[in-house]
Amino acid sequence: MSLKKNKTKKSPIFEKRRNSTRVFSTDFKRSKVQKILKKELTVQQISDLYDVSRSSVYKWIYKYSTLEKGTKLVVQMESEGFKTQQLLEQVAELERIIGQKQLEIDYLTKTLEVASEEVGYDLKKKCAPESSNGLNPPKTK
């Protein structure tokens, strides 16, 4: 005989009983609906925890809340606005960093040009490292 482990997420308190009907009190149902509306629990969590079908939980929601059947809670508007704000701030920060790097490049380029004029030859060509394709090791002098 092989022993199979029970892989369900259901609460051991409310194990499924054959041919039994459970009745939940009105206060119990209202408290669970309030937890759903406050986003403390999800419909799926209540369904798993108390071994109730999701459709029953939705019936509780329609019965004990101001929501009507077919209405949907829009929760993405807040999060979308927040995400957009964060992305705009990130873009502004990256543009600021790019501007600073560009100023640094311009400064170093101008410094190299001035130094090349004073020395009399092109320092950029004289001091630039040899490009490597990564296949051949650099030659040592």
C-alpha cells in the first residue's frame, strides 16, 4: 500500500464532511465580507480556510455589502498612478545622471584638447589603449 499525503490547503478544522451541511451565522459572513472589502483577506483565502466555494463567498459579498452583482472594485487606479509617478521620478534621476556624465565627458575632452595643443602632439592618439577584440591577449612591451 502506498500512503498519499494530503496536498490540500484547507484548514484541518473544516475538513470536508460527506453529506453534511454547514450553516454560517450572519455575523460570521458579514465579518468575512468586511475583511475582503478591507483587503485583509481574499475570496480565495476565505474559500480555502473555511472550505466554502468561492461562489458562496461572492454571494455573501453581494448580500452583505453595498456592491451589486456585476460591479467590480477598481484597485488598479491607485497603484497605476503610483507606478507612473515612480517611473517619472526614475526617468528624471537617470536624465540628471546622463547630463552629469555628458558634462564630465565634455570637460575631459576639452582638457585633452588643451593639453594636446600645449604639448604639440595629439595626446588622444598617443595615449589611447589599443583596442582588443578579446581573442588575443594584449602585447607587453
